[in-house]
Amino acid sequence: MKGVQDAVRAALVDLRRDTPRSLLSLSGVVIGAAALTLILAIGGGFRRRILAEAARTGSLQELRLFPERPAGLQPGDAERLKRLPILEEVAPEAALYGELVRSRDGTARADIQGLSGDSARLPRILRGRAILPQEFAQRRQVCLLGSSRLSALFPDGQALGRTLWVQQVPWTVVGVYAPGGPASSSRLEESGVLLPLPAAARLHPGLRTQSLLLRVLPGRVEEASERVLEALSRGDPSRRAMYRLEDWGFFVQERVRRTNLLTWTGSLIALLILLVGEIGVMNIVLASVAERTREIGLRRALGARKLDILRQFLWEGGLLSGTGCALGLILGRALAESACSLLGLLAGEELRPFLHPGLAALALGGATLLGAVFGLYPASLAVRLSPAEALRAD
């Protein structure tokens, strides 16, 4: 233990001997570690947001039923599926695409979606409130406006309590919702208008049910798919081709997979930068060995073992790399916070970076070990010097 302490102490003394050179050599490791931390933290933040949104809306336990026939869904389809005990909810989804929406201050094209009163997929409200259950029951003409259509229809940003006209029918705005809610999950533009389906179906004849949202009991999505098709086919296998089921959990996992792919691709690039920084660490240890040749010879002549010399230079490389990585982690975390704040501001929603503490500890330990590995070659040169040759060096 004392030998390790002596080696660490000697390495620290040597690093302080030429502080500017040590800091310059650290820069490559700092940049590489900061880039790696930045990419992993932003990627982790996006991944957590996707999964949190899926958990909030229940997307991982959802199926969507689409008709594959011109006549569309039949009135009895939803009632037949509501009798299946494996389904927690059957909610119709209806839409109008590219409708001209106007207010007193502007016009815009938007996709219109009808929300059913029993649907659990409610949007995240930025301003105002959601549509109330009694408003569904009473067929009140209220609506929610997508945030990215706010400036086009209401340049002053004040939409609450004001009127929108869809196909000459007035609707009162009670809330402004964020992107990423039910509209995007239903493949509509995130810049849409959400109407209560009971009132919308009566006032807009073109708004018809185009799909059914099926919420499944936890862990039984595959079984539910088979049960749904059995119920709709009514014993006739040829009728199965009239319907198409989509597992929304698959799309959530696909988004996570793409996020992971981009994160790890960026991480590989950052690792290459880190490796270049480690070459700088090796260079400074080489320079240190060359400058201290006589000192090495003197220590050997006074009885220092080869292992003592080896330890000193290995610790020098490890300390340089570990310090650079620690600084890079701090810098990368700060940059990730700033980047996520900016991205969240642009997207109109909160985004927080996330880096697992275990991953940060692994990066720090790995960088320290890598620094020691890159210091192995200079250290081996120092060990191979004979005391007599080292003492004769200039």
C-alpha cells in the first residue's frame, strides 16, 4: 500500500512540475469526455421522455383497429369489442384532414380529431384546461387547440375563451395542448384541433369513425390481438382481412430503438475523440520519461525497484486521464442541461438530460484505466533503462 501511495505522490509532484503542459494534454481528454457525456445525457433524456409519455398515455398497452374495406368500420364493431373482458377500453377515433380553420384574427389549415369522452388518451395541456366529462355528455361546442397553430389563429397568443370556426361551426377554445399528445399518436399533425366527438359527429357529418383505440389489460397485447380478430370475424376466417391491427407499443419501442441507435453512433464518435486525447496523455508521459532519465537512473542506483518506476508513470497517465474525464463529465453535464433547455424551449415542452450514475462512474473508471494503459509504453521504456546509462544521460 505504501508503494502505491509513494507512486501517486511522485506522479502528482511530476504533474505539478509543468502545469501548463499537463493542462494542455488534458484538453483532448476533457473534450472527448464532455462530448460523450453530452450525447449520452441528451439521448437518455429523450429516451426517458418517450417512455414517460408512453406510460402516461398507456401506449404500451394499446392496439388500434383500422378497416381495410371501403365501407369502413361498422356501427356494431365497437359494441362487439366492448364485450371482450380482455379490453379495458374501446374508444372510437374520428378525423378530418386539412380543414380550413379560422378565427377573427387569422386562418390556418389543421387536422381535426374527435375525442371520445371515455378515452384515457388526454393531451398535455399547456394553457387552460382539458374538455370536461359533462361537456362530452352535454355535447358542448368546446375545443382544444394545438400549440403550433396558436400564432397563426391568434397572433396575440390569447386563445382561451375565444372562438374558432370549423366548416362554419363555432367552437370555443378552452385549452391549448402540447405536441406529442393524442394527435401525434393517431398519425395526425401535431398542429390540430381536438373536438369532443359526441358534438362533433352531430355538427360535422364528414367526421366519421376511422379507427378504434383498444386499451388492453397489462401484459396481454398478443392475446388481445387474436381475441379481437376472432370477435370481428365471427367464425369466418375471410373476414379477418377486412381489419388491420397495429400494436402501438411497437411504435414506442421503435422510437426508443432509433434514439438508442443515434445515441450510440454519436457516442462512438466521442470515444474516438477521447482516444485521441489519450494519445496526448501518452505523449506527455513519454516527455516526462525523457526529461527525468537521470532521476530514474539515480533512483534505481539508490535501490528503487522496477515496479516502483513502473507504478509512478502508470499512475501519472491514469491521474491525467481520470482528471480530464472528471472535468469532461462536469462540462458535458452542464452543456447537456443547456442543450436540453434550448430544445425544450423550441419544442414547447420540458426535456431533462439523464445520465445514469453507474454509467458516469464506469466512464470515469474506464478513462483512468485507459490513461494507465496508454502510459504503459512510456513506463516500460523507463523500466528498461539501466542505472548506469540513465546517469550518463544529459
